[in-house]
Amino acid sequence: MRRALRSGFARLSAALVLAAVLLSPAAAPAAAKYASLVMDVETGRVLHSVNADTRNYPASLTKMMTLYMVFEALDSGRLDLDDRLKVSARAARQPASRLGLRRGQTISVDDAILALVTKSANDVATVIAEALSGSERKFALAMTAKARKLGMTRTIFRNASGLPHRGQLSTARDMGTLARALIHDYPQYYRVFATKTFRYGGLRHRNHNKLLGTYAGADGIKTGYIRASGFNLVASARRGDHRVIGVLFGGRSPKSRNRLMTRLLDKGFTRLDPTLVADSKKPGKPKAKTRRAPKNTAKAKSGSRTNDWGIQVGAYHKRAPAYEIARKAVAKAPKLLEDGVIKVVPLHKRNRKPVYRARILGITKRQAYRACAFLEERNMSCMELRMKKPLRVADARR
């Protein structure tokens, strides 16, 4: 009897020791390992990488996938920007960073997107997860499945926000893949990542991504931080005809993270075209300068103009709001856009509902770049366009 008790006690002790080892911090993935990657968006070619396939905690970079799922739902018609999402008790209990939503309250999809981009609100992430999948756990499973379809082979999601969970892991390569998918799959929504401030409930929330105001050409996309991850950042910038994505895990502080990302983006542009690398430390003006069209001396002397450029100021699921935002853009910058023609251009994707793109066409390259710089300073999204075919006035809507 005593031998049996001793044997059972020994087995129990061994089991407890094994459980302690498995649950100890040493058994968990190493925290805050440095990793980085720079990618050419057009080709997907990796221009630089360090520990690109090392698994780390993504923290709020997770919200990039949450937003991808929202954009997919908008594109398919499951959601509309004006839809109101209900706040559950669980969502209202999420820790900071948070918007401060209360149980039973509702928030529009439009505001929810902006809250994730700027404030990185964890309560809003849970609201979205529950609205799309019924529960955050089911939503995390759907996020992981989507990650596999996008080629993110080493990513696992356990929640929609990036709050600490030992099983929620990703890599620099996978986050670069996700950023590229956001840019390519949903260009009409990607521009929301350039939002610098967002007002809600009488408060003004600033975007945590400070590169938007300090790096020439930067237009997104997401920061992330928990103690175990360090300071993470995925950033994208466009100069000339090139766009690069930078990914950084394990930064020691926001300032050092931003300095490292500046070097990474510069390295990417240098490898694509050394002439694109300029002084990226001066805020504001360098970004506007990169938007200006180079002068054509021959045309300037002759006084001729080529009105084969335009701008796009938004994309909507209905034609009316697309036309209205284009009209507002002309009203804001009449000197640059009054010679253009408003045109709402539908984009059809397989069996999905069309997306109506709001455009002002028939202006010069110089006008297009100046107009976008002017509108973006006033928190209005804008993208320059080179027209492939001559504008037919009969197709335009005013």
C-alpha cells in the first residue's frame, strides 16, 4: 500500500514539475526579438531583412488584419460605412488603449475604422470582431484562416486587438505580406491609414504613427506595442513610381523605432532608385515637395499643357456619395480643379458590388500633385492619376 502511494506521489510530482516547466516564462516564445524587413510593393521582392521569419508578438499590428476583414466585408456588401455596431459588455471591458465605449452604445463602421487606425482602440477591435463573427474567438480563427490564404504561413491570431496572448504570433515577413495585400486588394480603403487625427466624443485622437509627419512620402500604416513585443511598426512610403513597405519588430522606444524605420525605408528606396533618397528628417515640406511634378522646360517655354492627369478623392459603394465628395474637392481647391471634369468611375470585381471611384479628370500633372498636397493638408484623401485614354466629356458628371 505504501509502495503504491509512493509511486502515485512520484508520478504526481513529476506531472507537476512538467506542468511548471511548460508554463514557465522560459517555455514561452522569446519576447521582443529584433526583426526587420523592407519590401518593394510592386514586385513583392524583399530588399532587406533581418530575422524576417522569427516569430514575435505582433501587438497592435494585429489590427491590420482586423481592418483587412472589415474592408473585405465592405467590399462584399456585408457592411456599410454607415452601419451601427453594438458594444457588448466584453468589448466595453477591454483595457487601454481604448475609445471608452459603453455597453449598449453603438458606433458606426466609419468611426470604428478611424478609431483602429489612429487610437488603436482595443474596445473597438472587439466590437468589430463580435459584429462580423459573433465572438472574438471565432473572429480570430477567421483571421488566421485569412492569413493562410494571403500566404502568411507563420502567423496565428487569438484576438482582434493584439492584446497580450502567448499564442498570438507573427513575423516580419508575414506582416509585410499583409501590408502589401491591404495596398493591392483595397486601395480605396488603404488611404485611411494616412489619417493623422480623429475626433470622437468631443476628443481629438492623434495617430500613433509619427512617420506620417516626418518622412517624405509616408502614408501609413500601423504601430504596435506590448511589453513582450517592444515597439513594432509597419510603414509604407511612396516616392516617384516606387512604393516600399518597412516592417520592424522589437524597437526599444518610439523614437528609436522611428529612426530605425527611417533607415529601413531609405535603404529600400536606395536599392530601387538612389535618386529617390532625400532628407527625410524635415517634417511637412519635404513630403509636399515630393508630390510636385518636375518642370518641363520645353513645355513651359511654349506655354503648352497636357491635361491628361486627374485625382481620385474616394471610393464608395454608391454613386451619389462618390460624386458629392468629388464636388467638395473642387469646392475646396477651385483654382487647381475648376478646369477639371468630375467623373464617377465604377470598379467591378467578379460577382461583387461595384465600387464607385470619385475622380476629377482633365487637369495637368502639376495641378494634380498640388491639389493632392492641398487636400491632404485638410484631412481629405487624394491620389494622383495619369489618364491612359483621352477624357470624353460626354462620360463626365458635373
